[in-house]
Amino acid sequence: MKMISETLKFSEFSQKILLGLKIANRKLVEKTAAENGSLIIGNIDGSFKEVPAKELLKEMNN
């Protein structure tokens, strides 16, 4: 029974961390978009590209 309780606590903690990362990411994109800046975005295949933050913000709102 202890393992289930620990797993639930870990899951809740993980969810809180992911929410915090999501909020921080959104703030970064919004601030960079307000400054007409760009961000470097990495892809799963290891490549990366520069993307205007305003474009990213539009995608996040969809």
C-alpha cells in the first residue's frame, strides 16, 4: 500500500513541475514576442531552427 501512496505523491509532484514549466515557457515566449525577438527551437531529430516568438505565440494559442 505504501508504494501506491508514494506513486501518487510522485505523480502529483510531476504534474506540478510540468505545470510550472508550461507557465515559465509561456512567459518566455510572451516576453520575447513583445520584444519582437526569436527563439531557437529544437526538434526531436536533433536539428534546430530560429522561430519568431510571435509565430510561436500564435501556435500556442491554437
